[in-house]
Amino acid sequence: MGKPIIYWTLLNFKEWKMYLAATTKGLCYVGSQNGDYEELVAWAGKRFSGSSLVEDKEKLQVYVDEIIEYLEGERMSFSIPFDYNGTEFQLAVWSALCEIPYGETRVYSDIAKLIERPAAVRAVGAAIGANPILITVPCHRVVGKNGKLTGYRGGLEMKTRLLELEQKDRDQGE
């Protein structure tokens, strides 16, 4: 079986700038805010070794549109297809992240309990750190047990902005 082509584009919206990538199956990568192209290249080299990277704004427009709707506060969940590859454990963690409601947070131990691996808190943290599709699989909604922000592949500034965006929208909806 041949290596899938990884299509990519740069989402550049207001103060948000991030690289997105997708296969023909779905969104497979959302980069860090203000991350560079090399971040995408390094990720693709690890996860899709030997695949070609092809810029294609048109193919990625559906993904760009939904993420912009989210950043505008007009979307609370995503309907786009995903193509993420990981271990069975990582996939369970990423699936659990998608169950965290918009505007809410959970702690790592909550996720460990949700996937029925309560002792695997550190492994949950590692799986969250490996999440390839930021924002759409909402790992930004996981905080430390004391409520403090913890590591985030996109950086703590990005995590803070996403949580503030969701909190603002939630507060306005009440």
C-alpha cells in the first residue's frame, strides 16, 4: 500500500496562524499557533514517514472553515472527519478528550478514569501531548489537578487563549 499524500495549508485568521494538514480520510494535523512549516515537516516525518507534503488550500478549506467558525465563537464541536493514528491507548484518550464539553475543563485523572485506566495518569498526559490535531480534539481542556494550566503542544499562551475564548462564549450564553 502506498504512502498517503499529506495535503496542507496555512490558516491565517486574525491573530491566529497555524498549519493544517489532512489526508484524503480527514484532518490529521493542527499545528501550534505561530508554529512554522518545519514543525509540520518534522511531525509528518515521524507520523507519515515517506509521504509527500502537498500544499492545497482548496482541499483543506472545509477544515479551515470549521476552525475559523470555532475561533469566531460560532462552533462548539466539529463535524469534519479526522485521520489520526496512534496506539489503542492514545486513541482511547483522544476519544475521551472529545467528550469534554465546550467551555469546561477536566483533570488528567478524570480522563484516566473515563478510559477505565485510573492508575495511568502519566500515560494519559503523554497521550494528550501526542495529540496531533489541536483544537479539534480539545486537549486544551485538560488542566492540572490544582486547576493550573499544564503543558500544551501549542504552548501555554495558545491554551490560555482557547480556554478564554470558550469561557467568554459560555458566559455570554448564560
